Amino acid sequence: MTNRQAIALGLAGGIASVALVAGPAGAQQAGPAHPVPERLFNATVKEKAPGEDLVAAGRLVASGGARQGGAAMACFTCHGADGAGDAAGAVPRIAGMPAWYTYKQLNDYASGSRNNAAMTGIARQLTESEREAVAAYYALVDAPHPPKPPAGDIRTLQWGQQLAAVGSTDRALPACLNCHGPDGSGLPPSVPGLAGQHAEYLALQLRLFRSGERDNDPQDVMHAVAKKLSDEDIHALAAYYSRVRIGGETPRAEAGR
């Protein structure tokens, strides 16, 4: 199985999510020590690789072939044909995101657990199977990244890299890589990749988590982290991760000179 397929699977429902809060994955056969919210396990993307029919159905939804809404519902109208999103920040890159994560976001938009003026209406018109299919499709898309944005202020990149790598002991702020991985690729099924995501979008989501306007993450982890971040921290992290490329060299302070 390829790495891209592994991302698409969602890897055993919520097992990886439990590992984030319950310890190492060595005891996968045992049940969780404490009750875990059902929403961590509500994925219908199974352990096996998505079949061709599922991927084809997802491609159809992405191109405007959902049962309701027609062309007005085409994902690529905003997210692009390859899921690369919009560098202006309003539309995220969704190519290569864990299938279960995208599936859950669509369910949350539909239920009102996550609010967005555009996505709420779209998600509510998609059927459950269409949400699953389009999530699996975009998980398998390997869109090229645009050129790295200008490095900007060197100290900002340095600070973003430090927060990502080690956090801040003074503020009990954990390192981002603890959950999002050393290369920002995320941890399927529930932790999204940050590498190469548009800086404006990352900054917006961190501000929404900080304020509590967005609170649809498992165990409220992101609110607990984001409320400790200053505006400068958020700007630095967004600038740093927008320059990270999975499998590539970690951006350094002198990058972009």
C-alpha cells in the first residue's frame, strides 16, 4: 500500500485519535481506558483502500455531479480541479488530506458543528455516501504546490519553526509536531496535515480555535492550544507551515533569501 493510500483510508477509524490522548499505539487490541466520544469513531471509510467505484463517485461529486445542486455544487469551483485551494486564504488546500478528516468536516458543516457560510449549505445537500466518496477522492489527489511564498521576516520564520518543533515550556504550549508530525503531514485519521497549507487559512483557523468559534476538534485540543497563542505566534506558525513541504527539507530561517 502506498503512503497516499494509507492517508486515504483513515487508518482504523479513531484508533490513531485515541493514541493522541491515551498513549502509545502498542496496546491497539485493548479497549480505551476511558470512554471515548462516539464522534471519534463515526468514520465509514474502512481499513481497506477505497475502491475504484468510491473514488469515481467522489470525482463525480467534485466535478458537480452530486444528486442535488448540480454544477453549483462542484468542489473544484473553489478548491480547484486538483484540490490545491486558494492562496488568498479563504479556501484551503484539501488535496492529500486524510479521508476521514475531510469526511468529518463535511459532516460537521452539515450538522452545524462547524460553521461556514458557503460550506454549510453545500454539505447539507450532499448525501452521507457523497461526503465519504469525495473525501476519499481528494485524499488520493496529489496536487503540486505553488512556489513557496517569500520568506518575509527571518525572525518570524525562526519563531514559527521553534513553536512547531518544541513549543513553549513557559506557557505549557506543546510542540505542533507532537500531533501534526515532524514534517507537518498530519496523523490520519483525525489530524490534518499542515505542510503547504495556505498561510492565511492557517492563521484564520487558529484564530477561530482560539476564540472558540471553531470547536469541532476531538477533545477540544486545538482550543486548549490556540488560546495560549498570541497574534504574533499565529502569524509565525502560519508563515512557517506554509513553506513546509512533505518529504522536503524543513524550511530554515534563511529560506527564500
